[in-house]
Amino acid sequence: MKTQIIRLETHDDFISARDKMGWSKAGRILLVWPERGRILNREVDLVLLKRHSTSLGAQLAFVTRDADVRYYAHQLAIPIYKNLLHAQRSHWRVDRVHRRQSSLRRRIPRKPRPDINTQRALAHPAIPSWQNSTLFRLGIFTLGVLALLSIAAVIFPSAEITLSPEIQTQQIDLEVRANPILDSVNLAGIVPATPIKTTVNGRKSIPSTGTTRIPDQFASTSLQFTNLTNERIKILQNTVVRTAGENPVRFSTVRQGEVPAGPGQTITILAQAIEPGERGNLPAKSLSIIEGLLGTQLAVTNLNQASGGANRSAPAPTANQKRGLLEQLTAKLGETALTELENQIDQGDLLLPATITLTQVLGAKFDPAENQPADTLNLDLNLEFQALFVSARDLHALASGVLDANLPPGFVAIPDTLSIQQVSEPVIGEDGLAHWQIRSKRQIRADIQQSKVIGVVLGASPAQAYQRLVDTLALDASPSLRLRPNWWPRMPYLPFRVSVLVAPNNP
């Protein structure tokens, strides 16, 4: 038999599928579901498709892996196949189970229709005569009134209880240690410490108290120049002659002259030391080298000693002054750094002055330099300092944890009442950590449970309820009970009719 294969798209619905089936002229219609997408997976869609194929006089079958479609098609006795090849080679027979069920349905006889008058009589039976009795109705009415009064007695009254819980001050002194290695609070009294750095610079001057010898007078001597050539040689003024060695003493001629021609011819010219001071006082025959080209044409020496060079005393800073000035300015900058570090941390954080250290000398310049005379010694200093601080959050966490661990039974802490006072200044202990004492203090109040209060007073007289509250609760003032109506003799029996108000926590 000819088979019409209709491939469905992911956007198809019942209308478009029915239209595609309408073009079929074959005796069998095979609907192929798309690989992806879920369409026409409702039972009503498949029922309508089956009806439409029946109206066309064609058999209907599906090719799909959709679990919902396969389930409903099985219930509707529509053949299901996994692929086109299997569908085309099969005979499309209805499952025997479905045919057997359909035949059984046809063989089941119909039930007889019930008589409507019989059903009406069963729905409205006759009322017994005693129910119309006046006495019976009066008794029922009385019971109803009593029931309403009982319910009103239970529901109608209400009570309001105002309590002032007992308030105490909880205080603990404890030793705190700051450890920069930790990152969390330890209830043994150890809190994390965070390093913080700052850079400061300053200048300080002090008068020089020492003296030094400085060059003052220039030494002089006579130089004898000897010609080594056959020509006359002219010696210019300021010709330089020096001693031999690594640190020579230099003299220069004060006038010009001319050496006669011929080897061994000499001339004597006065010379003066280029630098003043006693260093220019040289023994005879110390000056032997001529600087420049003349050194290859002439020989030179001082036949007499050089004399006249002198030093004088001048004020100059001493090494002790430099060390003292460095210590003074370092201490002053340390105080400045401490102030700047305190300004860097948040309010409530605790800076530990005992931990401040000089981490780096960024610059230190003395004026004058080493072994130089001056009336005043100046120092420009640039230093980097570091210190540790403890955050207020960690201190509060430590204090709260210790106070909670020592909280008296039956009491709770009043929020926002914790205060921390520093009892001693931080010092560095033998373990290398900063140690100090703090005093943590807060307000606590009696923990009044509303359910407990209500359970104590339910159904009691006002006097009994008052006495029970006084005996079982820790209060700062007498409890207040208010009944509505105020003449009602008993406290309510229902918990939701009792409201409990706790006075504000005013330490």
C-alpha cells in the first residue's frame, strides 16, 4: 500500500500538521518527528491527528523517539516506529492488547438507569416527629447560647503585661597580645596586628663645638732650572713644578725667566705653593718634576727648603656632634612618624607605639662634609618608620567573645553597649609581642522569654499572675498587668490573647 511520508518541523503545531495531511492521497500517512525540539506531545494533539486521518480514510503511524508522544500513541493504538525503514516494511497492525481491550469494552453491558423518584426519596428522607417538638428545639437553643457564652469567655478577654527586666554591668579585665602572624582573633587574648608604614623628613642645625686646622699661608722657595739642550728656553709665569709620588705638592713660578743656551746653563726663579698650608713646607731638592713640555728640556730642583706655609684654627663639627645630631633628629622624626601613623588608622583602632621601628634611611646629608670647617652643623634626614596597629573590630570581637563566655545564666547582652578601656600602655614582652591590659564592659539584661511569661499567667487570677511573675522572673521594677475588660476575674486562657511588652533597654 502506498505510504505518504510527512516530515514535521520544530515550528509545526496541530493546524500545520493537519494541513500537511490534507494533501495526502495515500492509504497510509507516516508522520516523522524532528530530531530536536518537542512538538505535538500532548494527548489531545494526537487524538485530533488520529481523527483527521480517519476522516481522510487513511491509516496513521508515527516515527519518533519522544517519550510523551510514544506513550500517548500507545494508549491510542497508533503504531510507533523508530525509523523510516522499519515503518515502511511493517504492516501497521494494531497491538493485540488494544484490540482485546476494545472488544471487551464493546461486550460489557450497560448498567440500567436508576429511577429518579427513588433517588429523590433517598436524598430527602422524612423528618422524625420528635425533631419538631418545642421542648427539643428549646433545649437545642439553650445549648447553643451556653456554647456561645463559653466561647466568648475563652476568646473575649485579653491581657497586656509590661515587664522591666533586670539590668547589670558585666566587666572583665584581660591581657591582650598583638601577633602580626595571626589573621583571626584567639579568645586566649591574642589579636592580629597589622603593619603600617610612613615616611618623614626633617632638618636640624647645631653650633659647631670643635676646631680644625685649615690651610692659611702659602709656602715659597727658589727653583733652579737647568738647560738640557743647546737652545735658550723661556720659562713662563705660573709654570708648575711638583714633587714625585701619588699625592704631589705643586708649586708655580711667580715670574717668567729665560735659561741661557747650552747644556748645564741655569736660572733661579721664585715659586709659590699652589695650595696654602703647612703641607707646602718641603725639604730641599723635593721639587723635581716640571709639568708640560718643558719637562723634556729642563731639569729643576729647589736648592733650599720651601717654607712659609702655615695653618690656622677654625670652628668645625666633631664626630660626636654628628652622632648626637643624628640621634636627636631621628628621635624627633620618630615622634612625627607616630603622629602621622595615628592619623592613618581609623577611629577606634589602636596604634602600638612600642612597636615603632626605623625600617630604612632614605637619605642623610650633613653640611659641611667630613673634616670641613663651619660654624654650624646641618643635617637633612629622610626616614621610613613602621609600626603595628590593632583594628577596633578585632578588639571588639575579642572582648565580646570573652564576655559571652562569662555571661551569667539567664542574661543576654544589650546591643551597642560594649566599651573598651585601655588600662596600660603596650610594652614588648619576652616573646617579642606587644602586651597591654584592657577593660571591657557592657550592659546585660535578664532574658525574658515571652512563651514562659504567657505560660505562667494563663487562666490565673490577676493577683496570682502578678505573684508568679515576681517569683519566676528577674525584674528591676514591679510588673504591670492590664486586663480587658478590667473587671474580668481571670487571665485569658488562650496564649494569643496575652501580649507581653518588655521595657526598652535603658542602661
